[in-house]
Amino acid sequence: MSQKTQPLRPASGPVTAESSQDAILQRIGELPPAPVVVVKLITLAEDPRVMINRLVEVVRYDQALTARLLRLCSSSFMGLREPVEDLREAIWYLGTTTVRKVALLSQRTYLLHAVPEAERELQKSLWEHAAAVALASQRLAEKVGGVAPGAAFTAGVFHDLGMFALHEYVDEDSEPSLEPADDSLSHAEIGARIAQHWDLPGYVVQAIRYHHAPSLAGEFRRIASVIHVADIVARRAGLGVLPVGEIEPALESGTLDALSLAQGDVQELVLALPGDLLVAKKMLSLSGG
Ligand SMILES: [Fe+2]
Ligand SMILES: [Fe+2]
């Protein structure tokens, strides 16, 4: 299910602000499409009445994911007496939410295609941050309403997609900025364009684009706000990442009010997040992730 792609880094030659922007845009256009199973799973996540049959139809064509789900279902995590050998049965036991979670979080290689092999530590923390924000986004969506928790999880997983690309280009001596003053692209804009190129749903594209400025997200403000707050929650829980050239993002004023949240609610999420992440990691390692 994982897919090898070319990194966004130019093959050779000096990188200037202009050439890096052009090179990034060109390489976004050259990226292969997202795996069909991922796009389908994301679409299913938008439908609250997802039936097991439809999920089986999507997953059965992905051998690695099928094996992963069967292993997880037969592990001590589920506490079943008999090993499960049938995909439909496994999905039934695990539940559709867990199946989506495993499928999206196990896309490590896929999410991290732009990071050079040598930067393992960075890869690890970027993945951990993506997972943490996804989990916090889901909890937040359950709490505030108006955003499907599955959709929030999906947007959370992909929110910093552009960081992987931008990290390759930022000059360590340049002024840190979330929204560069010149016409260079922010990690949010790069991520949105990659998501667009992959034909991910509009809400994912816009949540990525505005995850540091949700008030600009128009009709997608609520989901962008959820991702924005979840990002802050992850940072406060010590699960943030700060690539070269980026400043620490601050909570945009008015966002908590827009979601009818108090600081105490944020703190509650900060406290719950490490436990949620631990469960997710356990689930993935049991399933061979
Ligand atoms: Fe970000
Ligand atoms: Fe982030």
C-alpha cells in the first residue's frame, strides 16, 4: 500500500527562493496520484452511514492493509479467543472508525515521501505530530460538533503535508515566518496544492491551507479551526514539530470562541493526547506498522 515517490528536492543545482518555488510547484505536478484505497477511505469517512460491506469492498484490494487488520484483530489488543481470518469479520470486530484510523496512520512512507532517507528522526517526529493532531482533531470534533470526527481525523493526518516539502528548501539563516512576506509558498499552501493534486476532498485541501489562519477559511472555517486548535494541543503536549525557518504558531484569536471552547477544554485535550497516541501506536505496532 505504501508508494515510493520521488522527493520534492531538485536533483541538483543551487536553490534560490524563486527556483525553489518553481521547482516545488513543478514537482507537485509530477507526483504520482494517491493510492486509490486511501482516497476511497477518505470519501467513506465523510459518510456517517458507512456500511461494513462498502469498507470490505475498498480494503480487500489492498493485501497489506488486509493482513494488517487481520493481525490486529487476532492480537491480544482485541482479546478474542479465536484468531480472525475473514476480513469482513475483522472489520466488524474492529469497527469502521478503527479501520480508517489504522489505514490512514499506517501511510507513513506515503506521507513522508518528500523527506530524505537520512532524516529518520525528523520523519519520526513529523509522523508523530501528524498522528497526534489527527487524534486531537477527532476528539475536538466529537466535543464541538458540526464537523464529522472522521473528516477531522483525515484533515489532521494531512495538515502539515507541506512541511515535508518546505523543509527541503528553507535557508537556515532566513527569517522564520509562517506566511512568507515575499511570494514564496508557505507549508500550508504547498500542502494544500499537493492535496489538490491528489484529488483529496475540498474540506481536506482547505483545512490544510488555513490550518494556521482558520478565520480566512470561509465555509471551511469550522474544520480549519478544529485542526488549528488540535495543532496547538499537540504542541502543548510536547508533540509538535518545528521545521527550519518556521516560527512557533500561536492560537488565532477568536478561534476558541468560534468553537465555544474554554482554555480548560484545551487543557483537557492536552492531558488526554499522550494516552490516545500511545493506544494508536500500540495498535499500529500490533498490526505490523
Ligand atoms: Fe502547520
Ligand atoms: Fe502541525
